[in-house]
Amino acid sequence: MSNFAQFIPLILIFVIFYFLLIRPQQKKVSDHKLMISKLSRGDVVVTAGGLIGKVSKIIDDEKAEVEIATNINVTIIKSTVTQIISKTEPK
């Protein structure tokens, strides 16, 4: 019984770490993946590099083309999108 009592603080520390650090990080990652999967043409996005632009074309599952100024398009990796400022209205 005394051997088990020595492990109780270690178990409590792991449980606290799980609920305060690991679980919120997993939720954040899954929310980001969901946001990236719903990215569509016409969305105004912010990239990790600080670029703000409108998605002009979804190339594939990994890349998108973003218009950052009139007639200036750049290809970005979709996972670098940190925020969607405005969504397009469905037609």
C-alpha cells in the first residue's frame, strides 16, 4: 500500500498536465484542421507570415492560391493559414 501511495502525486501531476496542457492543444490542432478543410474560394485569410489576401483558387489538399493585391497571386501552403477573416456567402 505504501508503494502505491508514493505514486499518487505523480499520477495527479499527469492528470493535471493532461487537462491543462495536452487536451487544449489537441483541441486547437483539430479546430485548425477543420478550418483548413473548410477553406474555399473567396475567403479572406491571414497567413502565418502576416499576409492578408483573398483565396482565388484551391490548388489541392496542400496548396491554395491567394490574391494579395490586384492581379498579384501567391501560392501558399494551406496549413499556414492562421485565421479566416471573412467567409464567402454560399450561392
